[in-house]
Amino acid sequence: MPTTGERTRSKRWILRWKGHARKWLLQIKRSNLQWRTAQERGTRKSFIHKGSFHEAVAPVLAVAQCFCLMPVLGIGGSSVRSLHFTRKSWRFWYSCLYLCSTTLDLMFSIRKVSHGGLDVRSVEPIVFHVSILIASWHFLHLANLWPGLMRHWAAVEKRLPRYGSYMERSHPVRRIRLVAFLLLSLSLMEHLLSIIAVVYYDFCPRRRDPVESYLRGTSLHLFEVFAYSNWLGWLGKLQNVLLTFGWSYMDIFLMIIGMGLSEMLARLNRSLKRHVRHPMPEEYWTWSRTLYRSIVELIREVDDAISGIMLISFGSNLYFICLQLLKSINTMPSSAHAVYFYFSLCFLLSRSSMVLLLVSTINDRAREPLQLLRLIPSEAYHQPEVTRFAAELASDQVALTGAKFFNVTRRLFLAMAGTVATYELVLIQFHEDKKSWTCSVETFD
């Protein structure tokens, strides 16, 4: 017979699990309600853009969650009030599982590299894995900050001058989505070209099965430890896909942040252009100065949240540009490899340039008001608020940074180009034409 204490513990255990079950059922009901709402027939109101950054970035964040990044809940809501982050969601544990698998993959890559010679080419998988792993940790931390950050963003947006027309209001939303999905499509094309190149040129002719040959090549670091199996090969391929798209998404995310912040400054600048040549009351200049200060404070808050991702993006892009330019000297084993390689190189150069130029637009837009204030009529220029506004504009350095090590401005473009040229000249001195696609007897026989 069970004792009184055992019966009490059993009842507590049952009540505890009943509470967990109620929470799970409530979450399932909410998910079903959201799904049914999404399936309802759209009205005219459903297709009108509000012009908010939250609305523009929602589909891009949904794509990120498909690749285990940014586990934020409520991204499809009509307002930022629906955003929240919780460690009890499956998105959070999905991201944690991805971080664990990336860490294991990194360990196997380090083991493979440590058995060979170390040079600028052999450490490529380590640099790739480490950059994605650190960026994924930053995205997980950013997901926790995202609801508060978007509420601050929405509060500043409400103070901005209104758009003049529906087309003007919908333009930033469409521009952000166009850039994001165009680059995601090009990233998918690059990955498909890499598959075609390997399948077209069977780099290990001793293997009769081309699928096995391909999976062995993409997960070579795994099969140096474990015996070959198809399921492990496909898991390695899935990990490779997640890493590849995560790397591209890192740059895409920085681009859309740059476009969103620069658009806020552009709206303020358009208001100044309309009124700067006319005598305006001091209240207008007080409103313009405080609005500018609010945007600058938002930019600095965003910079605190994403500056680590910025540093990883610029550092990894710089390394891979140098490496790809060095590889371009090598002889390609087939025309398919040449098409893939030069498409990949052009895509990398274009993507890196777009990140720098779109993010540096924030600095360009922040300097425009100072030029506009010089057009104020002389009788209005000596107002105290105008003088204070001009002093703030002259002293501020408004730009996103790479972990506070550098400011992302247009000058950085020439600095990076000079760095690439310098390192490339050094690397060429020690370069040897090596085969990038090999089939070792120890691994495949």
C-alpha cells in the first residue's frame, strides 16, 4: 500500500503535468487561431502597406527562421506589440540544436585540418564555421533584444513626417523585400551551380554511385571519422546548406538594417528640403532637432545590438575575397567548375560591396542636414534652435560600426580595396597551383 507521502507526491506530479498540458493546449489553440486568421480572405486593408520597418522585414525574418536564425515570435503580427521572445518556443530550441550541430561540425573540420599542413587555404573551413557559429550566437542574442528594439524603432517612426502618397509609403517595403529575396535567389543559384559542377565533373571516378561520391566530397571531414552511410551524408549536406545560406543571410540582414535606418534620415531630410528656404518658427527647428536626436539614439542602440555581426561579416568577406582571388589563378578542372567559381566570386564581390554601400548610406544621410542648414535665410539662421542643431550636426559621427573598431562609411570601401590588393600581392608570392577537387585513396578506397 502506498504511504500518505507517496500519494501526496503523486498528486503533485499529476497536477504539475496537468498544468504543463494546459499550457501546451493553449499554445496549440493560439497557433491554430493565427493560422485560421492567415487563411481568411484578404480585404483591401490587407494589401495596404503601412510603411513600417516591422512590416517590411517580417518575410525576411521568416526566411531566417527557416535557417535556424532569429527565433522571435510574432513577426507576422500587425504591430510590434505582438513581438516577443521566449526560451519555451520550438524556434529557440531549433536554433540551439543548430548551434550544437555547427559546433560539432567545426570540431570535425579542425581535426581534418590539423592532420594536414596549415596555410591560408587549408584553414578555409575553420574560418567559415567559426564565423557562422559566432554570427549565429549573435543572432540568438539579438532575437532576445529584437522586441524592445522594434518598439523603440516604431516609436521613432511615428514621429517622422508622413509619406505623401501610397506609392511613396510602399516603396521602402518593396525595396527591402526586393533586395533580400534577390540576394537569397542568387545564393540559391550559387549553391545549385556548385552541385552541378561536382556532379558534372565526377572528382572521384573510382566511385560508381555519383550520389555517394558527391556526399563524400561535401562531408569529407565526417567520413574521416565515421564509416560512410547515406543518412550521415545527407545530414552533413543539410548542415552545409544551413551554413551556406546563413553566411549569405548575415550580409542580407545588415543591408536591410542599413536601408531601414537611412530611410528614416531621408524622410527627415525631405522635410528639411521643403522648408529650409522659407522662414520657419523656432518650434519647427526644435521638432527637427529632437527628431534627429531620436534617430541618432536609435542608430546607436541598433549598433550596440548588431556591431558584432558587422565585424564578423566584414572580416569573413575580406578573407574569402582574398582567398577566391588567389584561387582564380588556378587551372579549373572543367568548364562547369569555371562557371560556378566565377559566378561565386562575382556574387561575393557584389554582396560585400552592397553591404558596405547600403550601410554607409546612414552616414551620408546623417551629414545632409548640415548642408541644408546653410540654405536657411540669414534672418532665421541666428535662432537659438538652428544654432544648436547645426552644432550637434557638426560634432556627431553617425554611422554603424564593426564592434566599435571601425565606422562603416564610404571611405572604408577604398581602405578594404587597398587591403585586398596588399594581401593578394603577398599571397601570390607563396602561391602554388593546387587542385581544389581531389580524391585521396585513403579516404575513398
